Amino acid sequence: MTNFTPREIVSELDRYIVGQKGAKRAVAVALRNRWRRQQVAPELRDEIAPKNIIMIGPTGVGKTEIARRLAKLAQAPFIKVEASKFTEVGYVGRDVESMVRDLVELAIIMVKEEEAQAVRIKAESQAEERLLDLLLPGERQEASEEQGEGNTREKLRKLLRKGAFNERFVEMEIQEAKMPMMEILTPQGSEEMGINMKEMFGNLFPKKTKRRRIKVEEARELLISEEAEKLVDMDKVHTLAKERTEQNGIIFIDEIDKIASREGGQGPEVSREGVQRDILPIVEGSTVNTKYGPVKTDHILFIAAGAFHVSKPSDLIPELQGRFPIRVELESLGEGEFVQILTEPKNALIRQYAALMATEGLDLNFTEDGVHEIARTAAQVNDSTENIGARRLHTIMEKLLEALSFDAPELQEKEISINADYVRDRLAEIVSDEDLSRYIL
């Protein structure tokens, strides 16, 4: 678990997300509280529940991105689910417990990769021996008879490490990719049965191998992966992954407003309330059966998010509201924020497009007035049509550079300046026609 201070967490989030100070502070405190909890005496540690968060704000203002970046910082298992995908118990579809099972699967992958990294040096050594066997067939049997063979092996080893054989081909057995398993839909409550059936069908078919000629460089990586897999203790992986899920897991429930039911609801409204009642025990703390054993959800951090255009957080059932003590409202983004989004973050949009065009030998230069014009246009379209936040910048940029992207390989002119006039020339007509901008931007 990382021990960043709340200020450091906010500073790290600022590198990727513009504005939304309130939301950043709330998630920074929630993350720091997990570290604080680990320092508390064991008898009190289990009593401290995570402070779950509801983020309220329109689409495209950074709700999902905040949660995703937070999980990367925490190096924690993180999963994003859509609340509207779940159905009430008794219906065919995904039950709410599947979010915990998916989180465990992710934790398994994370821990397995870490364990494989820990044994990589040993795996590399064993892979090197196997590769030398492929390069020098029959050497082991003949080594005792011919004294010179051992020296040959050592010479080969030195050359192999220098990369002298990287372009040479060797023949080896390669495991073929498994057939994709079909999704097995089962009535809710029996998703475990679906998992077991998948495993059963998977074990029915033997693992196929195929003899192939591949380059030494590729063979080396394949052999390292194989050897690392043999060295990794999967029982240890399962235990660590379960522990990490229970102590550090983060579940981001998006579109939670879609299951908030208004007063006096009929039909689908009742089902929505049913989904809320199914989610409640998981957020409160319960035990979910997974194929790796029971997993407790008491200390998983839940971050919910929704636009709440039609419904309000108070439309959620009271018990569920009580499990999300921290509420933060994210502000809509305007022209000023769009300029920042285009230029400031590490993954700023104009940097991405400039890098893409540079692959064609084009030097794309966005002038200051050009950036402001893009931001102004995005804000104008958001105001006149539907406000989709920063996502509007993607549609604007795509339309703006559409012709340039198409003609890039044949262009003679290698320096292109994207200024305010360039932006207006390509977008003014679409922006002025509201009906057209609804379809195109």
C-alpha cells in the first residue's frame, strides 16, 4: 500500500485531471484513510469501515478518470461496473456479486505478474539452458564423450547473451491459444455453476501444442514466460490476491443514478429498487463466494458516480445512501478548463495528435489562439446541444483534423500551423448549423 499524503495524491491527480478540487480531495482522504487503518492496532482495525464516496456531476467531467488514476496510485485491484447492467435476483443476467468475483480475478492477474517478476532472474537462467539445448541439439548426451562440447556450450552462451543469435531460427513446441469460451448465461444466484461449467469444459479439451520455427529472440521470451509460470506458487498468488482484494480493492459503480427510483414507481422502478437492495449487503459488508474461496467486502472502497439529471441522491434507498457518507459535486467544464485540458495534462490531447502526425513526418503546431478557438467551439457546442463535457473535445479535434489525417502521407508541406483561422475555416459552418452539429460534433 502506498503511503502518499493527501496533498501528494491531489498533486498526482492534477497531472492528468483538470479542476475538480473537491472530488480530488475527497478521494485523496479516502485513500490515505486506508493507509491510516493499516497502522491502527489490529483489534480496532477491523472496526474501521471505509468512507465510501458518491461523485455527482454531468458526463465527461472526470469522475471515472479520478477513480482510475486513484487505483493506479494505490496499486490496488480496481474495477469499473455500470449499475444499469445488473438485474435483480431471479432474473437472467449479471448478479451484483459478480463485481466482487471480477475484482478477485483482476487481483489474481496483478499478483501473478508481480510474482513472475520476482522469479524472473531464475526463469531467465532456466530459459537460457533450454534455448542452448535447442541451439545445440544432443549436446547433453554427448558432453561426457566429447570434452569440447562443454566449451562449445559456453561459447554459445556468450554469443547468445550478446544477441548474436537473435535473428537465427529455432524449432520448438508452442502451446496453442485456447478456444474462446462461450459466455454461459445462468439464472441469478447460480453464477458459480456457470464458472464451474466453464472450468469443466476447459479441462475436457487437452492443451494443444504446435511445432513452429521462430526467431531466437521470440523463443527466449516465450521460454521465460513458461519457466516463470512453473516457478510461481499459485496457492500463494490466490491467498495474496484475496487479501489484496479484501484490504485494498476499489469498486467504481458508474451510472448509479440509473437505478435510483422516483417516488411511487411502477414496473421497472421496482426492479431498480431491487438492484439497490442487492447492492446494499455488498457495500455494507458481506461474504461473496468465488472460485478462490470466500471474499469479505467489509473493507473494499466503493466509489459511486452518476449525473443525477432526473433523479437525486436522496432517491436512492435510505440504507444505501447511508453507506456513502461522502458526497462530492463535480463542476461542469467551460472554455477555461478546456484550454487547460488541451495543453496541461501529461496526456494532453494536442500532444497526442501532434505525436500521431509526427509519424507521417508532419510537424503540427497548435498556436495559442488556435487552442482557445478549439476550446471556445467545444464550449459553444456543449451549450447549444448536449453537454458531454471534455468528451466534446475529442469530437471537435477529430473533425478539425479529419482532412489532414487523410492526406498526411501525401502532403508536401511538412509544417502545419493550427491557428484560430484554421479552426474557424473547418468548423464554423458546422457549429452555426445546430442540427448539423448535433450529428457531427
